[in-house]
Amino acid sequence: MLQRSLKSTRGKIEVVEHKEMSKYDEIALEFQQSIDKNIEGIMLKDPSSAYVPKTRGNNWLKLKGEYVEGLTDSLDLVILGGYFGDMSYRIGGTNHWTDRITTFLLGLIQNIDPVN
């Protein structure tokens, strides 16, 4: 029904491929295939649940390669800056301006010339 009533525009709004499965082996195979394709991961959803923005629960779960030991690489990054964002979902912190930074701009050196 969603595919019939929505016009997909690549990079803006798309109806993505979905599969229904309930067995661990099926889910594990799908996850491994997503890793092999360099896809960020898969979403596990209870098909009878509703999406509620800015909430977390057991009805919608992300499974990403970075959550599985041995599937990730490490990077040496430096913080270049930060952005102030939506604070409504943050819990705790102080009134210090650094507690209002919600996203960081990170830098990475691509190649290091050991001579220079």
C-alpha cells in the first residue's frame, strides 16, 4: 500500500526492501549479507508495532556491524567542531554550553608522509 501511494525520490524518500522472517538463522544470514554489501545494518521490527519518533524500545531494533565484536575498524579522529541541536531528548548534563553540543565534526588524516 505504501509503495502505491508514495513516489520514491532517491536520496530523499524511498521505500526500502523488506523481508518478513522469524527464525534466527534467517536473520543472521540477512545481517551477514548486509555486512558483505557494506550496508550499515538491518532493522528488526515487530510488524504490528507503530513508529513513535524519538522513542526507543524492543519493537524496533537496529543491528549494525559495529555492534558485533570483530566487525569494525578503529580510526584516530580529532574533534574539529560541534553543532548545537535539538536538546529535547537529552537527559542530564548542566547548563554549560558544551552540554548543548549534539553533533561533532570530526577530522581524519588520509595519508601521513613520514618524511615531511
